[in-house]
Amino acid sequence: MHEIGHSPYYYSMLSKSQIGFIKSLHQKKYRKENGIFIIEGIKSIVEFIESSYQIHSIYYLAQYQSLLPNLPANIKLFEVNNAELDKISTLQTPQGVLALVHIPKTSSLDVSSLKGSFSLVLDGVQDPGNLGTIIRTADWFGFKQIICSHNTVEIYNPKTVQATMGSLSRVNVYYEDLSVLLKGINVPVFGAVLNGTSMYETKWGKEGVVILGNEGQGITPEIINLITNPVTIPRVGGAESLNVAISAAILCADICRNL
């Protein structure tokens, strides 16, 4: 990567109002109000720079300057010290670089995109780390989109963004009324449940949606009734349940093995 040069958009020392603004973005209300979210860590930031997302500004410690790629002139750059970074970071141990990114305008899911591929559907997943890990897992296995219920945790939650490790820049995430959506599609609807057909005996085919439910309650009864192909990850040991992100990874791996 090339070292960035001096530009008219280079600043040092953050004002109290700047620090207050960035800290406000730790909260969903202000992320939504301002249309901006936070990402941290050089690897993730570079991936967002190289994606279709628009970067608002970057805040970095001096020793990380050489790791930043060449940047468009409209991205504001701020060299900060450790104390300033500690104030604006969402992490207990800041990673040296923080960026503000514009939230893209939301678009509705094109149901025709469900044909010929597999998509994950999340019904009420609440833990931001789980959501971020599922997005990263989907990216690993080549799943291009995830569809969330409206009560699933926000994708721009800092813990979610951090857990995606940059994969959010490549996976499309939509929030939809799952009941309406599932009634209007013509691909198989698989659902991860405790009493379905064994994953090893499931005929996945070449397309479908795979529903994963809330960490404690599972898939809601209304959505369970719309599942056409209930699937179970067979249990061998004594654990009562599997983490939803682990379940997503196991199912994605089995689907890809059968493609």
C-alpha cells in the first residue's frame, strides 16, 4: 500500500464537538439520524474503501499512516493521539485506525435474486456478535445476501461491524417482513429446527432460503409454519443447543458440499 500524502483534508487535534459527534454514533439512534456508522481496524477499513461504501472520514494514529491506501480527496483525514482514539473508539483496545462510513440508502429485496442461489434468513437474532459472525460466514461460503426480520439486531451496531471483519462490505443485508416475504417466494424454504430431517439426508438442491431463529426461542411459530423443508443438525453429544452462528456455518458448509 502507498503512503498517503499531505492534502487539504488532513487535520490534527479533534475538537470536543468532533469527539462528541463520533461518540454519539456508538448509539443506534444517532447512527440512523446521521446516516453514518463506525468501523475499526486497518483490514476492515481497507475493505470498505475498496467497496461501494462511501467513506466519510478516517482517524488514525501516526504509526498507521503508511498502511492506508491512496484515498480520494473527499475523505477527511485526522491524525489523532492515543487519548483521542480511546475517547472515540467503541473498543476496549482500539486498533489504531477508525473510520466513519455513510450508511447506504436502503433498498428492498428483489425476490428474483433468490432464484438459483441460497440465502440466509434470520428470525429475531439479537446478539450483534452472532450477526457479525453469520455475515462473515456467509461471505466465506459465497452467500451473497442475508434477509433479517425487523427485530433482528442492526447490522451497523459496532459489535456487529467488528465481527464481520470487513465481510459486511461484500454481503447484502435486507430487513423485511419475513411472513410476507416467505409467502411470496417460489424457492424451497429450509428451516433449522430440532425435529426436522437430518442435514445429512436433506436434498438441498440448487436454491433456497435457510431460516435460523432467535438464540433462546428459535424460529417464531408464524415463520415455522412457512417452512417447507425442516432441517436438523444431528446431535451426538449432550449439549442442549448450538450457537446460531455455529449452526449457520455448519449448514452453509453442508449446502456448499452438495452444490
